[in-house]
Amino acid sequence: MNKKSTFLNCLAVLGLVLIMQSCKEEELGDVETISGLNRPLPVQTAIDKWISDSLTTPYNIAVNYKWDQFEFTDISKTLVPPKEEMVIPFSKVVRQAWIGPYVQQAGLVFFNKYSPKLFVLSGSAQYEYQSKVLGQAEGGRKIIVFDVNNFKVKGMNGYVANDSVVVKEGIRTLQHEFGHILHQNIMYPVEFKRVSEGLFQGENWFNISDAEALADGFVSPYASSKYDDDFVETIAILLTEGKDGYTRMVNSVQEGASLNGTSKADAQAKLRRKEALVVNYFKTAWGIDFYSLQAKCRAEFVKLI
């Protein structure tokens, strides 16, 4: 055998030894000595059990009420944890006024497919641009709900009639954020954007009043900020105010209140056109009878106040 062959054979043997050594399995040792394996699981509280039985098991929705600042989009904001006594009342409202009507009208399969899977609760509101933020949707899977500590419904200690406004804001926030999830899956018709084209206020929306917004054909000042929010605010207002409440809003448009010279008749026509487009969108995109859903949502809200 020549020197070259001998050298190559030695390299081959050495390579095999290295491979065998690199694949050698380390001794695991006694698993009971590994730190942390025997750590007890967190104790499930009565709140945790209620959430599991009433939201997680039937609807695959989790509620994070135990404080974690990093769950929030802007960790620079000063927020406070939700009071534990507010968690179940808030969750009951979510189930009654938002989940229930959608499940009854559109079915459990639809709701469980498109509903957000996590609610993160903050006890206080978040403020931006002199405005009060009550909710944020993240990627269609998570909704942050603010101001839970002020969320009171009929039957709770300290409830007064004025608290119905807070409850309505909370439900409207849920409807608004779910509207975003829906249009992110199936876009609303481009015609909706044309209804108020040229009238949007952008970041100046927080400087206009409800009356000024209505006089330009927007259901709220926030609806005048941009197209998507105009669409979901229209959904949210229609579902929380009900058919009669929306009609009262349309009839309340004041002549001369517009920031853009829109006449009363034109503003009312815009509001009605947006309503019709929302109704048609729910029918054609999702097969949902919007007016039936609206009646169910309004009936459940009335029970809470």
C-alpha cells in the first residue's frame, strides 16, 4: 500500500471516530434533580374557572387580567391593572351583548373562526392626542380593552343610570374592533369610501364635535378620521344604537353645523347610504342578516342598562 493510500485510510478512520464521538449521547441523570420541573402549577381561581367554562371552552377565547405591561402596544403609557371584581361582570357583558347575538345569527363555526382569541384588560383608559382610547385590535387575534374598572352594569354595587354610557362605550368598542377583523378578511366595497370622499379630518378628528361629524355624514368624530374607521364605526353605532336609535341620529343632523358646507339633506343621505352598504356587505360577504343581528345586539344591551 502506498503512502497516499495509508494517509487517506487514516483520515477515514479518524473521521469515523469524530462522528461517533459527536453523536455520543450524554447521560441525562436523575430527572427529579432538574430545577423547576417540580414547580407547582398556578392555582386556578374562581375567576379563572369562570373564564375557562364560559369563554375559553365554548369559544376558544382567553382573558388576561393578570397584569403584564408587555401585553400592551405602548409600554410607555401609565396604566393600572383591572380590579378582579370587575373581570367577571365585564366578561359576562362580552358574552351576552357581543358573542351571543353573533353566535345566534351567524353560527358558532363563523364566530369561533373569526373572533379574537385573547382579551387583555386594563383597569384605566389610555390617552392619545387628547382622546380616550377604549380598545385596540392587534392582528385580528387580540383585543386590548381599557377602562374596565369603570365598567358597571345593572345589578352591580354603585351602579347608576349614567353608567349605561360607559357600558355602551365598552360594547361599541368590541363591535368596532370586530368590524376591523371582518374587513381585514373580506374588504368592504370601494363605494363606501366614495360616500364621504374629501370630507375626512385625519388626526384632527378629536377637535370636532358629534354634531359637526353628523353634519358631514359621519356617525362619530372618530369615523371622520379615515375610511376603515368610518366603516367599522358605522357598524358599531348601528349595532349598539339599534335601528330606532340610528334613525334618531340621522334625524338629529343640524343644518349649518357642517365643517365642509354639507347640507342637512346631503348628510342624512350619506348616513343612510353607509347604512345600506353595511347591510349589503354583511349579506354578500358573510351571509348575515344585519338587521336581525342588530335587533339581537340592541335587545341584549337594553337588558344590561
